[in-house]
Amino acid sequence: MAVAQGAEAGVLVLAGSSGRIDVPRCDVLAQHGVTALSIRWFGGAGQAPGICEVPLETFVAGLDLLAEVGVSRLAVLGTSKGAEAALTLACVEPRVDAVIALSPSSVVWANIGPGLDGAAEPHRSSWTWQGRPLPFAPYPDEWPTHGPPTSFRAFYERGLAAAPAAAAIPLERARAEVLLVAGGSDQMWPSLAFAEALARRREVRIVSHPAAGHRPRFPGELPAPPSPSYLYGGDPVADAALGTMAWPHILTMLNP
């Protein structure tokens, strides 16, 4: 867990499938008057080793910690699988005032990695709420065979086309203000198409850049190194441009 102390607004920062505690992003947010908290939500003591039936109550506990330090506005900022979690959380937790979803999904996906039982298959939901697995979109039978580095965009596009209606994140149930940040050249999954699908469910703000990829970068953040395993799309210039475009909207949401 990492906490960077700011002022009245508090934001729970959720990294993606790396599972890291995002200290640098918390520090950047704190420099702009935000109390930022990042937690380990899988792979830690007593947690599933993978993103498999992760209780949304894990994130509720993070909000509780922010509320305990006296913040008056609660937000969640998530990237990729963390964005999927943030959007899903806002549908069940009315205290969430704002969601900032970077490279979001519009549906709940099957697990990535093993659950508490050590098994990764058969596939299960990524999330649970009040002990019940959420409906999810299963993965296509054929996994990408090219690479590494590997693009999963077409894989997720096939999965989305076959996804059951119940897997859709019911964003219309959320009272939170929502910002979706998506790159048109995302090669991990089709985040801009996901953002547009979410916008059909309720009013949101979408910030996009046609050349940006899966990892938008805020002012003051260092570029992410190239991955030997995955194609994320975009490039450092476009990713930074998307983050810069989104940044004033983020600050306004966190400190209205």
C-alpha cells in the first residue's frame, strides 16, 4: 500500500494486470492537491495470485482508508484491468464520486491467472461482489500465436463480439462522474471501442488520441519501457499527448 497525502479529494489508484502498487502516479497526483492511495489487490498475502474472483470489497476497503483521513470526494483511477475494476466498483458502491478509467473495458472479463484455489481453469469471473461472481465474457478458444511481443486486440475484439449481454458493465447504475481515456492505436485491447460502448449506456466524457496506445502518460510521469512480451500500441509522444489532453479534466474532476 502507498499513500501520498494531498488535500480534500481522495483517489484510489489501481494499476492493471501488472499488480504493482503505483507509487509514482500517487506522487504526481499528490503534487496537485489530491490524497492518492494505491493498493495491492491481487498477488498479496491472503489474496488470489491472479485476477480471479477478486472481491470488489477489496477496493471498498481502500475507499474506507481514504474516508478515514478525511477526504470529502472519493474517486477511483484505474488503468486497463484496474479501469475495469474501477467502473464495476462504481456500479455497486454509491460513495464513488468520480471514475477515471484509462484504457477501459466495457465488459467484465474472465479471470487472468489462478484464484485462491490455485487453478486458472476452468475460467471464472475476474470479480465478485458480496460473495457472488459477476457475469463475465469468456475468452475466444483461439489464443494469439504471433509474437512475442504479442497484440491481444483482435483476440478481445472476437471475445467482445460473442460476449453475453449480462457481462456488460452496468454503468447506468453508477452515480459517479466518469472520464474515459482511450488510445485509438491500443494494441492490448480495443479500449476506444470499449469507451464508446460505455458511452451508449450513460453520459460520460471520452478523451482519445488516434495514435496513442494502451499506456497514456500524465505530465510528470516517465515513459513506460517497451515490453518484450506485449504490444501496447502507440508511442511515447502520442501516449504523452493523450495523458496531457486528459490531465485538465482529471484535475477538474478531483477538485471541482
